[in-house]
Amino acid sequence: MQKAAVQNRTAIALTVNGERRSMHARSLRELLAELELEGDFFAIAVNRHVVTRARWNEASLNDGDSVEIVTPRQGG
């Protein structure tokens, strides 16, 4: 979906990585785009349930959902 079309939607309240945010996205893929996160190298959970990458386009987000986006880190 085009970014302009997403921005024209009514915003919903999501908690993203512990921060309450007003977002227009309705799928995880749209959320990643709205947050300007590129690539597929993330683990994502919605309301404490991990969502597989194959379902990022179809997994719907609803007002009040909690989303955790984790990126791998290297180091020691």
C-alpha cells in the first residue's frame, strides 16, 4: 500500500517497544515502513505473540496493541 494512502487513515494507538505512539499502519509491514525500518531482519511480536515474517503483510494491528520489534545485535 502506498505511504500516502496509509497516512490518510485514522491513527490508532499502539505501544511500540514500550513507547505509546499514534500510528496509521494496519499491518506489520506498514508499521515497519511508517517507522522507516527497512529490511526483514527483525523479530516481531504483537501482544506477546511472535508473528512470522510470512504473515507481516496480513497480520492486522488494532487500537491498543503492543508491538515489540527486535533487531539482532553483534558484540560481546
